[in-house]
Amino acid sequence: MIPQYASALLISDLHLTPSMPLTAQRFFDFCEKETPKVEAVFILGDLFEYWVGDDAVISSPFQQEVQRIIASLAAKIKTYYLHGNRDFLIGQSFIQKTGMTLLPDPCSVEIAQQKWVLAHGDALCTADVGYQVFRIWVRKTWLQKLFLTLPLNWRKGIAQHLRSNSHTQDQQVCSSESNLRKMDVTREACAAVLRDQSGNQLIHGHTHLPRQHEESLGTQAWQRWVLSDWDLDHPESLRPRASGLLIEGNGVRYLDLIKN
Ligand code: LP5
Ligand code: MN
């Protein structure tokens, strides 16, 4: 049985980190003010800038604060989370302490009597072959177990190194047409996931290109909603960004969370 709700809010790619306090505060306000309107909240990955293991929470007042806020949200409203490419190491301990429910990626839910297929989106970027090879390796259980045995400061060092090498940062500097296409989801991957899940409405994040799409491949047609990333801390270099997708009986719409 897939979960069923009359209404829901979906967000992703908040990339929470102590160095982005305005973004974190907006998330805390969102939990308190926006979520009471709906029956369920879905966080579609990359809640954190990076996650190097649940044991890091003990020495991070910031992560403890996020944990506390989500626990208080999940005590009132059903809250789901699925892994992103930056926080796929979030484990059972953090999930349990926050009271969230971990969903597989991809998965299906019923909201407002319609079926929705949910994914983070990174697995759909199949033209980004380098990333897909990287993904296969870092999702191997044995490599993750080995990584988690490393001292915390080594793990943080590796994560920061991976972050600073990440292609998305290049994308902002060198946004050529072909580069952007490589970083986006492919129609073939979306079609395959929707066929597997027997759905025709897909919601994902990861690409930071929020928009609604009407798409098709052969005889298969679908709608795709992309969630935005959040960043209210760098207005000098990047446009402030924060939005969510609201699904309720009278339709689907993006919620601008910058001004509220
Ligand atoms: O995240 P974003 O949006 O910037 O870019 C992604 C892809 N980048 C990543 C890397 C993350 O940003 C950082 C992850 C931190 C995780 C912390 C824990 C690490 C634990 C390891 C556990 C075993 O996902 C980026 C995509 C982009 O999306 C668009 O889809 O292009 O991909 C890359 O930049 C990766 C390169 O393409 C391939 C790099 C190969 C490097 C090989 C190093 C192997 C290290 C093995 C780790 C132990
Ligand atoms: Mn991502």
C-alpha cells in the first residue's frame, strides 16, 4: 500500500550548513508556519550540504538544532525523507531521532487522489556518466562501512574535497548549453522510472532548475515538476532561492518561500 494524503508539501536541496544561517532559519520557519496547512511533508534529499555519518551530530550544535526542529515537525505532521547525493549517509539513528520516515528512491505516493512518483533526481542524470560511475561506488555498502570507520575529521575533509570538486559549481561558471544538458535528467531515465512505478507524474530535485515540464518519449507521456534548491545567504552572487511544491485538492503549485 502506498501512502495516501489529501495534501502535501514537497521540498528538496536545502543544503543546510552552519555557514548559511538565513537558509536554515527559513527552513525552521517553514516547519513551524507552512506545514500546518498539509497532511504530509516530503523532503526529497540534500537536506544537508553534506553528511558524513550520524555520529557527527554529537559534536554539531547545528545538526542537533535541525534534528530538534524536524522532530517537533514530525511529531505533528507525517514527515518523509529520501536520500540525496550529498546526504545519502543519513542513517537509521538520525531518521529515528527526527521521527521521519525514510522512503526509497524512487517511490510512489498518493496525494490528492493522484499518484506521484518521487525521486531525488541524481540517478536520472544519466548523461553525466562520470557522476553515475561515482554514484555506483559511493552507494556500495562495503565502501560506506569503511568510510564510516574513518576519524570524523578525515571524513569531513573528504566530503569538503568532494564538494569543492563537484561539477555543479563549474556549471554556474561555465553554463554552456551542452554542459547544462549533461547535468540535467534525461527523458530516457524519467520514462524508465515512470514505467517501473506505473506513473505519469514525476517530482524531483537535484538539478536546481525549478519548472513544470510536459514531456513524452514514444507513446509515453508525463508531467515533471522540478523542485528548487534553497539559498538565502548569497544574494550578492546568486539570486535568493527557496520554494516548495504544494499539492492539494484544487491542484499543484509552487510556493514562493522567499518573501513569506
Ligand atoms: O552535489 P552537486 O549538486 O554539487 O553535484 C552533483 C555531483 N556531485 C556529487 C558530490 C557531492 O556534491 C559531494 C558529496 C559529499 C558526500 C559526503 C560523504 C562522502 C562519502 C563517500 C562514501 C563512500 O555528488 C556531480 C554531478 C552533479 O551533481 C550534477 O548531476 O555532476 O558529480 C561530480 O561532480 C562527481 C564527478 O562527476 C566524478 C568525480 C570522481 C571523483 C572520484 C573520487 C572517488 C572518491 C571515492 C570516495 C570515497
Ligand atoms: Mn542533489
